[in-house]
Amino acid sequence: GAQVCVVALITEPHRSPSGSRTRMDDDADNAQYRIHFHTRQAALQLPSDEVHAVPAKLTRQELSDVVCALLGKRGDDAVALDFLWCDRLVQGSLAQHAAVLGLSREAVAEVEYFAASPEPTHAGAAACGDDWVGALGFARGGVVAGGYDGGLFWAADGAVAATG
């Protein structure tokens, strides 16, 4: 059968506005999800197929730390990971994700993890504009991008031309 491994983080306890702890505070602090982590990336495969009990308040970064610890990757060997739960990217805490999707703590959560893509860096010319891209089109071997500021940019063979 599946084994349960408890992973805990040391955090400061939540206090009510009066500074005293309430039963609701204790319940929220102790809430946990039972998670079966899995991946499609062979290099990131966990050595065992266990179910892990983790605090509901964990965020994506803290989940990444947990999985890296289970993989034995620490410090410079640690890998930034992203997580899918019910085919949705986990962006807040587990509790927030579950609340948005109406998920229960009763069932074992199947959570897929994978190496996070690095944040994109600006590699183009300054002529590309400073606004968000609002539309993309492909024509005649090039790409046309339209910005929310009304700018239009044509890119072909690595060259960028801007029109206002």
C-alpha cells in the first residue's frame, strides 16, 4: 500500500486581531493535503511512489522546496518546479487553489510537477515597443505583432520594423 510521509515547515503561528489563538486558527494552521506527486520528466522522477502529507498553506515555491528535498536536490542542485493540480497551474497556496476549484482535503490530490520555465528576458531591439502584445499574425515568412498602444511590428529574418 501507499506510505504517508509527513513534511513540515517551521512558520510563525497566525494570531487573531486580539493576539490570542482561536480554534479556527489552530484548524487552519494544521490543515494538510495528502498529495501524490508525479512527473513526466524522467530526470525529476521521485524514487518512491508515496503519498505525502503537506501543509495546506504551502505555496508553489515551498512545494518546489519539498519535492527538491525528496529528490535530494539542495542548494545549487535545486530545480525550480511548477505544479498542476486538476489540470490547473498552482499559483497561490494549496488552500487557495483548492478553494477556487472547490476541491476537498479528503481525497489524495494527484499533483503533477515539472521544471519551471525561466522568466523570459528581452532579447530584441528597443524598436519592439514597451506595451504588451495584443495580437500576433503570421504572413509571408514573418510575424506581425500588434501592441495595445496601437503600434504594429513586423519581424522577418531576425529584423524588426516598427510602424506607429
